[in-house]
Amino acid sequence: MTAQIMVIEDEVNIRRFVAANLTVRGYSVEEHETAESGLESMRLAPPDVLVLDLILPGMNGTDLLLEMLMDETLLYVPVIVFSASTTDLLLDRARYENVVEILTKPVSVEDLTGAVSRAVGTLNRRP
């Protein structure tokens, strides 16, 4: 079964870079420009893994993380934070139990695909 990866990133070139590199490795990728559209889609069909930028227009990534923690269907979706600014999250990481990896932009293809592979590997350990 192909793992379903959602990417929420407002910068189109970065979103396409992530999607292309995951698709070529066999993942099914759904792209969103905003946290609001990603959250709406996740509530209909939760992804196996979420790759999330923190700095987004409208709802930011940390607000989305908190929304996910309050939703039983999204609580256990592994999240890879992918952002140029991860300082706040690093300081308060215990608050975001669903974050399994933090990647700082720019990121290499190897770091990105390795993080997704590890996150997919956690799927069998969900409660």
C-alpha cells in the first residue's frame, strides 16, 4: 500500500520540490497552499504523514498542529515540520507530540526523504 503524504507549503516552488521528490519515490502526495485547506482535507481523509511549513498565510503551522492534537482522527498523524524558522517549535516541542521530525530549510533531498521514510515507519506503532 502506498503511503499518503500531505504537504502544506505556501511557496509553490518548494511545494513542488517536495512533492516531486516524494512522488518519484513511490509516495502518493497531496499538496496544499494553506493550513485551512489542508485541515479541511485531513478531516475528510487523514494522510499517513504530514510535511508542514510553519510560516503560512492565515492559520500558521503551529496553530494547525494544535488543531490536530484536539482532533482524535488527526492526533496520531506523524508530522514533519519543514520551515525556515523552527525556533519556537524547538523551544516548546513537548507541546507538539505529533511532530516526529524537524527540518530546517533549505533541506537536502536525502534529509527530506529520510524523514518521510522514518515517519512512514512509525505507522505500525500507532495506538
